[in-house]
Amino acid sequence: MNAWKWLTLLITLWLNVGHGLTGNILAVYPHFGFSHFKVVMPILNELVSRGHRVTVISYVKNPQAKYEELVIADKDEDQASTTINVVPLSEHTPTRSLWVLFQEYMGLHHEGQETCERLFASGHVEKVIKRHQRLNYDLLLTEYFNADCQLAIAKILNLPIIGLSTCALMPYYFDRIDLPNTPSYITSEYVGFAAPLTWSERLLNFVQAKGLRLLYEYHSNRADNALIKRYLQVNVDVDEVARTQTAFILGNQHYSLMGSRPLSQQFVEVGGVHITPEAEKKLPANVEQFLQESEEKVLFISWGSMVRASSMDDDKLLDILKALDEQPLRVIWKWEANDLPHKINPKKILLVKWAPQLALLCHPKVVLFWSHGGLLGTTEGVHCGKPMLVTPIYGDQFLNAFAVQNRGMGLKLHYQEISHTSLNESFQELTKASYSLRAQKISQIFRRRQHTPLESAIWSIEHTIEHGLMGAKLLQSPGIDLHWFIYHSIDSICLIFCTLMPFLLGWFYLTGWSFRSLMAYLFHWNI
């Protein structure tokens, strides 16, 4: 070990004395999406600043990383083209039918398996397993999204797990921590509906919540198990590992946006954990100048880091430009191409390839946000208290769009519904004071919590480091071990039904009552 590494180790040990607790944390985040990794970055940085030793296996590179980085991506890969602006607008899904949801599941499944192949082919898994023999890891910190192959590490090294859900929790993970998933009013990552749900929406919600969970367990998890066997020559049931070794799931959500619902002891809301005070202040010079020169209020348009806005249909682009030109607003538009294919007024519209989203949304001159409904942007809109027009494209964006609309702080406008008329109507509606007042009030509730999202996340991690698997076991509900037949008391219901049925039939026979007359008596049916 060279002198610099010794000095780094001594400084780390010195910092640890102040906190009284040190941990050796292994974080595995193999998904390629930058927006996913952005959620965990503040947590990793804070852990390092508190003196913990952190090793991160990730696809996304972090040039400012203060932790040990084991990168899955190729050394020379240009991540500006592989982790952002990768989804064309042709992939938008105009409906949330069961077939569309199944297609999205299959897309995520294949994506997850590709991620697992890259993770295990990198050699980093074998490296950390061997390293554990010299210096034990205390915890596996990972993402719960579309694959669980990385949980093999926790099984082999006997580690407690903290999962981070960077979007709304997938329907596969509710049962693992006995988190109530009541489809009559709780919608999962795949769907979104206006509240309250109609009967047909409740039916679709029920089928997708239960059906996709079974698909994930018997299709995706079996593929995970087979891949682990192929690379490590061990038999692992990742679903069992998740149930028995998960201490907490950190959910990137908050009730002020997603609604109130019953929570398990293992589920911790950390919505907004990626928001930092520094990010609110970073405005490039050209954006700052545009804002300072604006006598009118400003509309900010951004469809996120994944969606390629320049793939928009030309007729829709023309309708948008025409509608924007008629609004008493200046516009800052995140547009990744060099220019628009149509002429614009540069005094009215400023195009930026990259937008400091949080700083813009919290600027007092920005009064409206047109978003695609990505959870990070939506959360930042809530944090800054700005009304939103949301155009969902795929995935959880529909859920987020309806959440904004259900809270009364914005409107949903489907991509296929974009027109000159619909935009003018939406902008006109959103000028009403009720949207702005509602957004500001929800922002206050979102910001003023007992603990900040980062504090809640760090407490959960340090609690797990201190108490290990025993602490995780104490957190777990007895319900995760029960067969569904017993969990839902089907055996008791059947026994009660079979016991009462002879008495009911006998009573009907002796009194001469029929089922129709009973219903007429109880419910005043006119038979």
C-alpha cells in the first residue's frame, strides 16, 4: 500500500472516531440509467463523509466519486450517449392496457438480464467476494428495480440488504416486506389512474399487481437464479434472499405526492433524497442572463435525461411552437439537439442541451413546468412548489402524472393529445391561482418533515450496520413466511362457510324462504 493510501486510511479512521460507528459498505447499482444512479449519489457521498468505507459497483461513472468505484461500463465508453437521451418518443405508450403492461414488463426483464450479464462478466462480483475474506463487508446496498441477480452476493457473504427503489415501488417487492398492496386504491409503478378508481380500473390494477408479481417471481427470478448458477456455480433463490435478508427498502416517494397508505416497518420514505442545497444554486451564465432579462414569467420545458425530445413528430413540434408563441411567457427548453428544425424567436425561447433543473424550478421567475412525469423532475417540481403540465411517455410517468393531477397541482396531457388547441387550453387552465397555491402548500408539507430524506436514509443504513442480520430479522413481519392461503385466512373462511352453510340451508327449507326473497328483504330489491 503506497503512502497516499495509508494517509487516506488514517484520515478515514480519524473521521470515524467522531461518529462512533464505521462500516464497510458494498453498493451494487448495475442499471445503466443516469437518473437511477443520481438518486443514490448523495447517500454514497454522505456515507463517505461520515467515515464509512464504501465500494460501489456501478455502470454509471461518477467523476466526483470519493468512494472506490468499480465500473461495469467499458473504459472508453462515452456515457453522454449511453446513459442519457436514449429513449425516442416513438416508444411512448398511448394506453395502459394489460398487453402494454406485459410488454413493458418483458422489456424491463430483458433489460435486467442484460444488466446482470454485464455485472457478472465484469469480474467485479468475484473480486468483492474474495476481498470479503480479508476485510468483511457489513451491508449490501443495492437497487430494487428489474433484476435481483446481485443478491447472490448478500447470500454468499451473509449480508443484510438495504434496497433502494428509485421509482415508485414495483409490484414485485410489496410482499417481500409485507407492505400492503391494496389494488382498490394503491396503484403501483406500472399504472396510473385518476382517483377514485372506477371498477374497470380496479380490475386492471388488481390483475397487473398480482399477475406481474407472479411473472417476476417465476420468470425473472428464475432467470436470475440460472445466471448466478452459470457464473458462480452456486444455487441461490434470490426471492428467498430478498425476503429473509432485507432490512429496509428506501422508497423514493413521499405521501404528499403519492398519497397516504399503510407502511411496513421496513419501508422508509426518502422521496427527494437526491435534492441538495447546492443544486438549487447552479445556474449557467446564459440561463441566468435569460432569467434576469425576462420581464415576463418563464415556462420551463424538460422531458428528462432519458427521453430524446428531438425525436418529436414534426406536426406536434409545430403545434407546440405555435402555442408557445401565443403565451405571455418566455420559455427555457431542454433540447438535446443543436437546434430546432423550425425557426424560433431567440428572445422568447432559450434552448439548452442540459438544464440545471432544480435551480431553474426554484427560481422565482419560473412559474410553470412542462414535464414528462419522470419521478426526479416531478419531485423537484413538488419541492419548488410549481404547477405542472405532465406528458407521460412510458413506465411510471403515468403514475406520476396522475399523482400531480390528483393533488390539484397540475394537469396531465397525453403525448398523442398534444395540439395547438389542447395546449392553449391547458396553459389557460394552469394560470388559475388555485394550482399555484396548491403547489406551494404541498411544497411546504414535502419540505417540512421530522427528518430530511438523507437523514432517514443514513439512519437506516447505520442502524443495519450496527445490528446486522439480527436487526433485519426483528424488522421483518411474520407475514412474509406465511403461505398466501393462511395469510388471507382462507382456511378459516372456508371452515366458517362450511359450518354455517347447513344451518342456512336448513333455515331456508323450514321457513320457505328463497335466495331471491332474502335479497329482497335485505336490499329492498323489487322482485
